[in-house]
Amino acid sequence: PSMVRWEDVNDGVFRIVQSEKLANLWGTIKNNPRMTYEKLSRAMRYYYKSKVFLPVLGRRLVYKFGPHAVLWR
């Protein structure tokens, strides 16, 4: 099973299925062994303002690529 799955590929909406596993993988990539999903999701929320990600209100662990996201299609 994947850590992330598409909810709506055409709209760029995806769900994080295994949050801690994804955070651990991202921590390995960024050389930060203490990475948690809380820290990762906070970093992702910082991208709301620049419209790389858009909020999906009322849906936990669901994110949407925004108009300034590149190379996601």
C-alpha cells in the first residue's frame, strides 16, 4: 500500500494514508531523523499562502495542489 493516494487526480487532491511513515521517509530524505507528521504538515501548511497547496476544509489528511505547484501532473 502507498503512503499517499489520489482522491481526485484531475483536481490534484490527495490523501496521506500513512502519515508517520511518510514523515519518517521525508525525515530520511531531509536528513532529519526526528521528523514527525506534525512537523511535516506544519511545513505543508506554510505553502497555503503561496498557493503551492490549497486547504481542503473539513477533510483530515487531505491536501490539494494549488496553481503554483509544479510537476505534479
